[in-house]
Amino acid sequence: MIWLTWRQSRAQLIGAVGVLAVLALVLEVTGPDLAHLYNTSGIVRCPPSSCATLANRFLNKISKIDTLLYFLGIGLLYAVPVIIGIFWGAPLVAREIEAHTHRLIWNQSVTRTRWLAIKLTVLALAATAFAGLLNLMLNWWSSPIDRAASLNPGHGIGFARIAPVLFDVRGVAPIAYAAFAFALGVALGAVIHRTLPAMATTLVVFFIVMIAMPSFIRPNLIAPAHANVALRAVNVVGIRGTQVIATPAYVPPGGWILSTQVISKSGHAFETAMTSACQTPNFTKCVLSIVSQDPRQLITYQPASRFWALQWYESAIFIALALLVAAASVLWIRRPRIA
């Protein structure tokens, strides 16, 4: 069975090894120069008062090629779980049923359960190993940029590691995403029985899950932290109905801001109806009247120190989902109606 699995999947496996080899060569050529630039930038032992300036200087010195590689790496790590789910997972069972070769395979001495269990195990290990090595190489190469960006979050080249965009392509989470995407593709292929519809459905379902996780689940895996700070006039950007819209007056270093709310001194939502100056079209006068009442801003966020805790929690969720979906696939193909 392992030999058969290799024969049927060797194109994907050889292609994955080729991608890793080419990427390793590119990163090995460009990585040392990037690391040297970081080590000589003064960021490593910078005093707190000058870290942001040094980080900004380092980020501005990065070559266009390295900048391109940085963003291509992010895009590649986003694409890999989807590719694994669509091209490795979805055809695994659907292709056999669609071509009617499953009748020959399942009438041999190997049972359906053993056949799928071996294929799932071998290819899931290969998929997670590929995703893990790819993630390890790109995370190593990008680490100087990530560290500098965390010191100067206002620079356009980088993002906070704990916030959406980078969180999904750093740490151990991409490996769990790949395992889940693969299992999801296999399950949908077993249910739908047709390769192309299964591939399309895998893409849609995986996309929905990856949108739902940072939007609704990840922010609450650990109870968020809160900061209550004074609202400054420079942070007020507009009025929506009676609500004050403002940018955060406090940005936690490397943190992920979940929400901001302007509140009164008593802790209730601040409304512009509380000040008569905001009944006029003069926005500047309105802002000054708001600030004169000493409003506060309640900022809800996840601090940077919780990056690894959230990574492990989320990875555990996706691994558990992958195991449940894989088990459902095994139970599904054991049904007598699939013959």
C-alpha cells in the first residue's frame, strides 16, 4: 500500500521537494546579507528610546528584492495549505470513485479502512512535513524584518506577528492549517465523488474557516487585555451619528488591537449629543468640545507576549478538526452504498 501510495502521489511529492530545494537556494543566497544588515543596524542592543528609529532605518535599507521575497513568502505560506487541500486531498478518494477504480481496489485483500488509513497517514505526514519545512525556512529568513517591524509598527513593510496577516504564516499554525486542509479535501472528495467540485468546495470551505477563525474565535481564545487612556484631539477622525470615531490613543508594542471605544468618565459610551458644539458643522470646534469633557478611550487588545499561547491553542483546534474530519472520511467510505 505504501508503494502504491508513492506511485499515485509521486508527482506531488517530487514537486514539493523541488519547491523546497529552489526556495532553500534562494533564501541561502539572500539570507546572510539580510541577517548581516540587521546585526549591524544597532537594533540588537538598542536603548528603548532609539529602537524605533533604528528599526525604521533598517527597514528602509532593505533591498527591493528582499522586500519582494518577504511578501512573496507571506503569499506562499497562505497558498500552501489551500494547494495541499485542493490538489492533494480532494482527488485522493474522489478520483478513484470518479474513475471507478475504487471497485478494483476495494475488492482486493486490503480493506477500505486500511486503504484510506494508510493513504491518509502517508500523505498527511508528507503534507505537514512540506508545510513545516517551508514555514521554517521562510520564518528564519523573515525574522530580522519581523523583529524590526515589531519595533516600528507604523512602517509599511511589516506587520505585528500576533495580528492577522502575519499570525497565519508564522509559528506552528501553518502546519496545522495544512493538515486540516488536506483532511478537509479528502472528506469532501469522499462525499462529493467528483474531483473538480470537491476541489472547488474545499477552497470555499477552507476560506470560510480561515476568515471565521481570526474574526470570531482567535480573539477570545485568551481573555483580551484592556487599556483605558485619555482621548486626544489628534485621534478623533470623525463622527458617525452620535458616536465618536477615533484612532487608538495607545498602541501596545507588537500587540493586536481588537476594538476601540470612546467612553465618558463614568464608563458609558460617549455621544456627541452630550456637547452642543457638535450640533454645528464646525468639526474642529466639535472635537475641542469633546476633548474638554475628558473622555476616555477603552482599547481591547491581545498583547504580543501571547503570540505562542495563541499559536498552540489554534494549532490544537485545527489538528483536532483534521483528526475528526479524517475519521469521518473513514466512516463515510465504509458505507455499503459506496461500491
